Amino acid sequence: MRYSVLSLLANALTGQKSWKPAWRDAAPKPSYDVIIVGGGGHGLATAYYLAKEHGIRNVAVIEKGWIGSGNAGRNTTIIRSNYLLPGNEPFYEWSMKLWEGLEQDVNYNSMVSQRGVLNLCHTDAQRDAYARRANSMRMSGADSELLDQDGVRAMYPFLDFENARFPVKGGLLQRRGGTARHDAVVWGYARAADRLGVDIVQNCEVTGFIRDAQGAVVGVETNRGPIRAGKVGLAVAGSTSRLTAKLDMRLPIESHVLQAFVSEGLKPLIDGVITFGAGHFYISQSDKGGLVFGGDIDGYNSYAQRGNLPVVEDVAESGMALIPRIGRVRLLRSWGGVMDMSMDGSPIIDKTPIPGLYLNAGWCYGGFKATPASGWCFAWTLAKDAPHARNAAMRLDRFRTGHLIDEKGVGAQPNLH
């Protein structure tokens, strides 16, 4: 619904009393065709595409907190499809295409901003690696450009080109990459799924699983009572191993905290997304003017949504090495999300060995940018009981068979050989 300036002003002066909730706060029914555990972007997108693409509308999204209370609201909002390997790049390019049509599809302003993503290189070997990745991207239909030092300088003259320990030599640019508003993405998918009949059940924590005599999962136990289902899909990011432990299932993932930061508001400085190739640091500027940036994961396993000071120091050092002028900018706040880190840096979208249970996990650093394709492919896998070609390589058993997608998160580890 479009509001005029006068109607917005009237609602502001009356405390928004006439505004209605964007989706129903549903109470759980006794049973559903499909239950999606996890009310973040991936879970809500899965429910939406189940209803829209496959006509499966007797679906519940179960969230232990409120919608978007996990990693969906704790990330740096970057979207891109600049991956290398054939098991990943077509998937992320499909996600980029879905991002480009998302606002029209769900009829919600998700603030998708294709402002460009620039990965900087600092050595000849790194430049050669980016050339290889750029060619792989083009083979999958994505856009890519290799920039020399002058090309990067023309875009961002304030970078440290000469005096840094790792001078900027060039970069890999994807102009179609950029950012999207994380909470607006969640709200858009939630409202669109709700309008197709999906129940969104908040403050409903899964405490166990219901299994039949053959061991198949046929529902979940929650703090609001048992809920039965034909199929159960897990999309709970860093809490995945906690839930599968209730089924005595061990997974090839670890949970780590990933911190992010935002500065005080500044005048426009960075109109795109920049990643530092000599350290794990990435930065953009929000529409409100704050510099949004992050770095590497904390160095130990944790389920806590908070970070630690050594990582703050490391991220600040990388930022100063790349953009010395930000040294006097004040840090406004930081936050932490729990990442489910797979052993090869690539995700898992697959059936599990337990009938009735399906898995969406192991997203490492790539969770937010994958939101549309993750939901689309997970919905396909749930509906068809088989993977789509776009997520066929993201099998759970690849860690047993050796068919790894060793992407290292693409950005998680700098290539300085």
C-alpha cells in the first residue's frame, strides 16, 4: 500500500495506531504438510517459494524468538555472485537474478542497491586468481571486470595505494553486486508468505522431534506443544548442531561468532562495497551514512550473539591499513551473529539420512547474499524430495565421499601466494 506524505504524517502524530501488522502472528495448528524451523531470511524464503512455486501452502515457519531476531538482522547486507567453483557460482548467480526482481515479486521495498562490489588485489598472484574467478563468473552468466590500479584509483582515490604494507594493485569488480536492507528482506518475505496462507509462529522454540516407529521425523516438540508434519526443514544457521544433536546426528559444521560494526553517520564517502584483499575486511556505507564493516570470525567455537575485543582490534587495523582517513571516525555499535561454518566453506541443502528431515545449513560468510536462491532451492528439495540442479552439489554426504566444494567462503581467506 502506498502512503502519501500527509497520511504518513498523520500516522506519525497518532503513534501509528491505524497501521496494521504486516503478517498474522499465527498460533500453531496441530499439523502441517511442511514445517520450516527458523524464521530468518532462509526459512521465510523457503516457505514463500513452497507456496508460490509449488502450491504447498499448509506450511508453518517456527521461530524461537521474533522474526529476524537471528543472523537476518545481524549482517553487513552484502549481495554478490562473485564465486569461482561450478558447485557454487551458478547458484549465487541465480540468487543475484532473484535479488534483481525481489521487490517486484514480493511487493515490498527491500532496498536492493546494486552499487557494485570491488575485491581488491595486492599481489600479482592474487590478481591472477581474480582473473580466473572473473572468467568463471562470466561462464555462469555473471558480470565481472578486472581493474588495474588506475581503474581502482578512479573509483576510490582515498585508498592507500603507495604507502601501505600491501599496496592496492587492482581489483575484481562486479557492478551488479551491492547491498540490500536485511530486515526489509525478512519483512517482505514474511508478508508475502503470510498472504499465501503460510503460518508464521513466533516465540515457539523446538525442544525435540517426533519420530514414528521406523525412526522418521514426523513433527516437532515445542514449548507451545507438539506439532506434526509430513516434512520438517531446518534453517536455523548457527543453532543447527544444537537441534540435530537431539537426533544424535553429528554434522560437518562448527558454530562461530561473526562480528560486524557500524560507525557514526558521515557524509557520502563510499558508494559501493570494498573488500580488502590483504586481510579479511569489507566495508560499505549505509543510506543513513554509517560505515558498515566486518572482518573474520572469532577464533573459538561459540553460540553467543556477542563478540570480543581482539577481533575488534583486528578489524580496525585492517580498516586503517586500507583507508587511513577513517581513523578519526567514531564507532557507534557492534553486533555478533552465530555462523554455521562448514568444513569446505560451502553450504548444505539436502535431505538427511533421517526420513522426513531436510537440512539448510553451513552458510559460513555467504548466508545473506544467498537468501533468495537458498529459499528457492530448499523449497524445490522439500517439494520434489530431490535437489534442483542449482544445489545438486551441495549434498550433505560430500564430506564422506570427498566431493567437496572447497571455496573457503570466497573472501574468508585472502589469496596472497
